[in-house]
Amino acid sequence: MGNQASQGEGANVAAAESFDPRLEALFSRLSEETTGQDPCVTEDGFRRLFGSPLPGFASVMFNAIAPNPGSGPVSGATESVSSRKGSVGRRAFLIGAQETLNLAGLSSQIKYYHDVFFEKEGVTEEGVRNMVHTAYTLCLASINLDPEALKGDTSILDSLARSIMKTCSKHTEQEFNVVVQTHYLHLFSGLHAYVQKTLLGAQEGPHEELVTSVQQRFEGSMIDLPMAWVLSCILPIRYTQKRAELAEHSKLPKWLQWSQLYSSRQHGQSLNRFEHHVFSYKEPTVLLISCTGGFTFCVAVDSEWRESTAVSGCNSHIPTG
């Protein structure tokens, strides 16, 4: 507990605050001192922390963790945390960073990152596009992949952004949160992992062997890396997360380890060939169908394929276009 005031002094009793010691160390590493003023972290400090691979994301996170830089002490503070313009003091920094780490559940993450990207200007078409591309890039960075080396055709990211905008017709926070929770539940999962690792000093740079492995996995495939990421945002975790006993054997998430069972280009277009390569597999599958006109449809099936005249499966089979 903090210092307890004696009766009649009129002082408040302040509860002791507990912050992750790694955040304390981060503040010490990033802070700047000026004679006669308390140490503060400036936006330049955030650029050193979040500046790669997206320099602009540093400013976004500075405004999120220090929502009112330069506004002085947090209400009720028991220590001097006065901030200079464009900077944030120790306690305000630790509170903002700790709250970011403590986000519980996907719904809390969705609300938080809505505020990160749209609190000032609201939901806009360009803002949603920037949000989607940022989420994709930093998801790759969070799993030690090089976004530049694996960039690929990102037109599907623009399609995802347009889809979100069309669904969010009113452009309100409440509507955005509902739309993302309903259709794109894991949109911010990789981004949040990157932010957590960066704040805790656990984020590493690209691992060349992982980059090579991913490049080889998608070489000549109908599905590419941006498409796989979009599907990981939409599909239930049954399709995208490894079983616990397998998780420790690879640093890559399950959606980056999908294996091709059947390809009409390689195995032929007959139903017999499809059955031969697919029907013996007992886990969830994702079927991609490419049509004329540039349309690609995805059918996610959570039970094994089998020949039958009866209806099988459940309502969680997901068709997407």
C-alpha cells in the first residue's frame, strides 16, 4: 500500500500500483532526461521501438499508449509525472503500456485497435485499408517473417478492406466492432502479438530459415501468403491453431503449415482423383475453387469428406467468396 495519511491531513490514500518490470526497463531505455524535469518518453522513442517494419505505426502507438501527451500528470497521481509537449511521463507510460498488455479476449482487442486507428478521424476507406495492410505486415513480423521478402500480391488485402467498409455502412465504432467480431474475429491477433512482444522486449527480427520455408510452401500454389492470412482472420481456430502437442515443434502457426491434398492441375479434374487424395484425410479442410472472371470461392469443411446420399457436417461449414 502507498503512504497512509494521518487523520486531518486531508491527503488521499493511494493504492500501490504494480507494473510489469519489463515495462519499467523499457521506460528507462527509451526515456530522455532534461535538466530540472522528470524523464519522459517522446515520439522519437516510440519510433526507435516500433519503427520497423512500419515507421508510421510508431506514431499510432504513441497516441494510443500516451493518449494526451504533454497534458501533465494523470489525475490522482502520487508522484511527479509532468510531461513535456510531445512526450509522456513514467506513470502515464506504464499505465498505457500495461493496459495494452492486459487486453483480455478478442473483443477487447477489436475495440482497442478501433480506437488506435480511428479514434481521431473515424472509420474511413483509406483508414481501413491502412489498418488491414498494417495488421497483415505486423502479423508476419510477429512470427519472425520478413514482410518485404514475402510481400506477394496484396490485392486481396484491398478486397478485404473494401468488404469491411461495405459492411460498415454507418461507419460507427459500434458497427465496426460488431462487423469485425462477426466476420473477421482474428483480424488483430497477429498485430496484437507483435505489440505485446515489442513492449516486453521479446520481438525478434526475421528468421531466414522460416522465410525460406514459407516461400517454398506457397510456391506454385493456388493459395498465396496474403490469401492464407485473410482466411486465418475469418476461419474458426479449429482451422488455424495447432493442437497443443504439436505447437512446440514449429514456430509457424497452423495456417502457414497447411498442406495441399489435391490440385486439379496436378491430379486431374475427375471426381475419382479428388476422392482418392482427399477422402482419407480426417481433419478440417479448405477447398478453393477458381472461376472465370477472376472469382475465387473458399469452402471450409470441419469434418472429413465422405461419399454419402445423406446430409453430413454441421452449420460451421463456411463458404466465402
